[in-house]
Amino acid sequence: MKRTFTVSLWQEGEWVVAQCLEVDVASQGRTEEEALKNLREALELFFEEPQPPEPRRSGV
């Protein structure tokens, strides 16, 4: 499912910061394009369904 979000971009020193305004997720990059790419990846991880942990195997 594709979703649309509002993003705020600003410069902090050498970094461009991208923050999603609908959810508390932000990322950064050296360029605007890189910051947006990194934010997109962070949002995908944020909305990813949680996976149950693998059962631990005891060493015998």
C-alpha cells in the first residue's frame, strides 16, 4: 500500500534533515535526495509488521 506524507527539510551544518510531519520519524543525508531516500527507508521500517523472534537453540 502506498501512503503520502508531508516532509520538512532543513540544513544542519553539512547535513540535510528530512522529518515526516505525520509520524515522529526523521533521517538525514548529505544531499536533499539522500535525506529523502533515507527517510523513505526509515518509514518503511517504522511501518513494517513486527516479526516474532527466532527461538533460541541451546548448545549441547
